[in-house]
Amino acid sequence: MAYPIVFAPQARDEYEALPVPIRAEVRRAIKRYLSSHPTRISRDHVRRFRTMRKPQYRLRVGNTFVFYDVREDRVEVLTIVEKAEQTARILST
């Protein structure tokens, strides 16, 4: 089953603000990991947060992190941040 990917308005703005090469890497990783098996944990790329309700998952793409939730029928990308910003951003949501 292919999951549609839905970006929150904030995530869309963050995605568009990424430099072009990083944006291309993020786009490829989202297609590869989130469109078909978004809940499959990967040692290097996908991590599930068990103690947090939102976001449920984090996809690592180099030094960029994509935080997302999985619903029954779609994947919701909540925010896209650089490694240095991830703790402050997630704790504020």
C-alpha cells in the first residue's frame, strides 16, 4: 500500500527553504522510506518515539531530520529541521 505524503504548512515552508541538493536528498528519502513502509524502523534512518505522542517518528537524512506521524491512510510530515535545531524544535511542539 502506498501512503500519500501530506506536509504541514510549516514543513512545506521548511522543505522549500532547504538548499537544492539537500532538498533532493530529503525528497528521495521520503519517497523511499515513507511512501511504502513508514512504520518500519531502520537502524540508520527511521526511529520511533515511544515516550512522545507527537511526533511519532523521525527520518534522518544526513544532518536533516524529518519528523512525521502515521495515520491510517496517510503520512503527515510535521517539521523538517537541521540536526542542531532538533531538540529545541521538538520540545516546543
